[in-house]
Amino acid sequence: MKMNEIRAAFETEITNCQDLQSLQELKVKYLGKSGELTVLLKSIKDLPAEERPSFGAEVNALRGVMEARFAEKTDTLKALDMQRRLQEEKVDISLTSCKPLGASHPVTLIENEICDLLIAMGFEVLTGPEIETDYYNFKALNIPDDHPARDMQDTFYITDSILLRTQTSAMQARLMEKRQPPIKVICPGKVFRSDSDASHSPVFHQIEGLVVDKNITLCDLKGTLEYIASHLFGENTKVRFRPSFFPFTEPSVEVDVTCSNCGGKGCSLCKGTGWIELLGAGMVNPFVLEKCGIDSKKYNGFAFGIGMDRVAMIKYGIPDIRLLFENDQRFLKQFGK
Ligand code: DAH
């Protein structure tokens, strides 16, 4: 082929070239060892000597043009290729996650709420063992072996002296044995009793509160509980104390709050009374303080034990405690999104 024909053919071919693979083949076809241009250059030996220099220069100029065109076309095709891949391999970030979102358990919501309130009042949060000794669960709390108060708490015994704690009150003695006042703690956790019906579950949750210091009164207890109740059930919630008995508090009280459902008028939730029983509390029995090595002439305190499952049931209108433990997602996912 003559130089002009090669130039024209090259122009057409490189213009029509659509991909990097064919461009590479084209490069071999024109500039390779036995390519068109190389063959043309080799034909220089057939020319008369005087024509050789200008012919050589022209071939080299054409090689320069071709190399420049290849470089330029390579850039164009690479850019196109990148654009095509960006289109094809695009990650659709608008696609919603397929993972179902979890929700906090109603008891967890209540626990967080009560803990947050009490932390803000300066209480410290501690947790204790669920497998407990008879000593801390009962004896240290003024409940000796044959005490009738044991009947109120159907206990899961592991051995004669080891059991699943029936009350977070077990933490009271553990703590007071180790620390001198001032003490201001709450202990949330699981407790266990051999009992099961719509309002009792073999496992449930309590928060124990314990304050021991100088000059603590029932008013401090009432103020603390009023603060918790008004935050949990609404500003106008009233709190009342009824005399009761717990071996580890003296005096002991049962604490009721005005029914959050009817505001105290009387409804099916509060069985027409306008009040809902919420927790047990009292002034720490001096016997318990002394047993733990705290001078009961110098210090006194209050304690309370809130059933968190009960609070959740009242607050969210849950009719059966067992719903809290059956792990039915249709029930659970309604809470704490
Ligand atoms: N531990 C008691 C129960 O489970 C509740 C309780 C009552 C806790 C009085 C207290 C308290 O701290 O002072 O029935």
C-alpha cells in the first residue's frame, strides 16, 4: 500500500474503533513488527538513494501522527469504559435495609426510665448475683429459717443454702456489709419465684432502692417515690402509703398510686378503687443495719422495691404478665421503636 492509502485506511479504522481491545489490534496492524508502516519503511531499500531520506522522514512523521492518535483514542475509550462501568455497577444507596429493626423490651424501657430518674437524683446503680445465698436473700434481712414471711415468696432452692434470689432486697445486706453510709443506690435485676398466672411469672424484674445516712425520714421516701410516680404516670399522680409488714423495714408501707387509666375515679384496671398497688417500702429495720455493721443509733435509712413488670403492665395496658416473656415479636415490636 502507498503511504496515502495507509494514512486514509488508518484514519477510517481508528475513527470507527469502539473498544480498547480492537484498538490494541489496530496498533499491531499498523505499528507492529510486520505492521503496514513497518513494511512500508522496509520498502525503503527498493527506492533510489536520493529519495530515501525524504521517504524515511515522511514515514516517521506518519508514525508520529499514528502514535498520537492511538494515545488520544486510548484516553477517550478508557473514559467511555469508566463511564459505562459506573452506570452498570452503580450501588443503589436508596435501597432500604432488609434487616428488621429491633425494639426495646417494655421492661427494659421501664428500667431505663426509672434508672435515669434516680441517677439524676444522685443514686448509684449496682447489680448483684441472681444465684444467691439463703443468708443474703433471707437471714440477713431478718427472715430466719422458720419465719412465715418465707411463705410469701415461693423459692427456687438449688441447695439448702443456695437459691435463685426472690428479691433484689438481697443486695441490701451485701452492700451494707461492705460500705458505711452515706449509701444511695439502686439495684435493678431479675428475681425468681415459683409462681405463674396472669399476674405472676417465675421470673420477673425489680429495682431495689436503698438510702442510708443521718436523719433520713419517711418524708424522704415519699418525696422520692412521688417524683418517680409523677414521671412514670403523669404529673398529677398521687402517692399513698398503707401500713404493711416486711421483716427488713420498720415501719413498712405498701405504696399505691392513683390509677393512670381513670385518674383516680375508679375503672376496671384499678378494680373501682382509683388506686393501684405499686411497691413495698419502709425505713430500714435497725436490726438489719446492725447485722451489717452499721451503727443504727447514728444512721437510718429507707428502702423500696419496685416491680418493673408491674409498672410496664400498668403503663402500657398489658393485661397478662406472661406476654412479657413469650417472645412473640408481634407483641414486642409495638414498643420502643
Ligand atoms: N422485697 C420485697 C418483695 O419482693 C419488696 C420490698 C419491700 C423491698 C420493702 C424493699 C422494702 O426494699 O423496703 O416483696
